Amino acid sequence: MKTVAEFLHFPKFSGFSLVSDAYDKGRPGYPPAIEKWLTNEMQIKNETPVLDLGAGTGKFTRLLVDLHAKVTAVEPEPTMRAKFESNLPGVTVLEGSAEAIPLDSGSVNAVVCAQSFHLFANPQAIREIHRVLKPGGHLGLFWNVRDASVGWVGELAEIVNRYAGDHPRYYSGEWRLALNEGIKRGYAPLKEATWDHLHTGTPEDVIVRRIKSISFIAAAPEADKARILAEVRELIARHPELANKTEISVPYKTIAVRTVKILP
């Protein structure tokens, strides 16, 4: 297992520059229960200053907008940021990174990281998040994770896992290293919740585009990428729960992790 310091040495994730459209169409939204969690557990309400860190195309940001929070998004990748601006033209999105957040110290009541924290789980990011949070402010981490206990979803996961290498992923749990270090330095113990969630649509959208939106697959050599997508389409064609279906539902577990800044 990598040390916390080694997280600083992962390369930037150039694959995301290739997949903003696939990401927007292929990634699921979030279950309705998330809004109650945001309100009750993270105290995000009308005009609450919130940072959406690693906001991508804005899929999670929509929930914050629906709660009438005062949202600022930070997204380092230009094509993702452009898609965000197209999707949510009234929301401020800034160029920046988790290691260099372009906000003043103590300027937000909450930081949310949806589908992103594992990509920048390093000491510098933890320090920057701590800096911009007010005392008593909340840090919330969210992931939609495919439910691999379902037969065909497990087969799909096996295809993806063969090409993952050491790319940082939620599934490794290594993101907890940096988070646990942060807890030692002034955060409350973690509170976690899980909900079942379905992503429904055509197989092309909710399976193929979802796989295309994975950064390490998007950045793979064209021959490897073609081979991966061929395996995915072969699974769809042969599995009885998927073959010849015009609409399917992909089962997910939606994970929420929350802590509170208790020391300045």
C-alpha cells in the first residue's frame, strides 16, 4: 500500500480531457436521499457558501444549486470546465486544483468532493481544504460505485480492473490514508452512509459511455481502448439481462463520507 506522501506523485489525469461528453452522458446522477444528507449532515442550506472541488461537468453541483447554496466550483481540466459552464451557466467555476484552491482562507462552510477525492488524496490537498473551510465547516465526499455483487456488473468490473494499473480509485481505499491523517490534525471522526441507486438508459449510454468516461481508459492507446470497448460490447451482447435490451438499469451504491473541521 502506498504511503500518504506517494499520492503526490501520481500523474495528472489527462484522460479527462478526452471524455467530457461521455462523462456527462455516461455517469449517473445521485439519489434523492443525498439532498437530505447535505441539509442535515452538512448544514448546506439557502446561501450557504460551498466549494465543489473537482466539480467535473457539474453533475453533483446541480444538487447544491437546488438547495440554493452559494456555490463556487473548482475544476482543473479545461474541457470538463467548459462542459460545466454550458450545463450551469449561472454558477461560478474557477480554474484551480485541490492543491491550489483559488479561494480565501476560511471562506466556505462546506467542501464537497463528488467522484473526485481519490484523485487528489494527498497532504497538500488536505491542507488546502482545511485552509478554505471555516471552523465547524463540513467536508463531504461522495461516490457512485457500481454494485459488483450483481453478476453482470461484476463481469464488467473485471474487464475494467484488468486495465486499472496503479491509477488511484475509490475501490482501493487508499484515499483514506490522507483523510485519516487529516482527522488526526483537527477533524471530527467520519460519518458514513450508503444508498442504493439505479442509472437507467440505453446500454450505450449507461454502460459503454460510462466505461469510456474512465480517465485511464480514455487515455489508453487506441488499440487497448478498442479492445476494452469490444469486451464491454461482447458482454452486453451475450448476457441474458442485457442482450437486445433498449433500456437497462445499472445498480450502484452511493457512498457519502462526512467530517467536520474542529480545529483552526
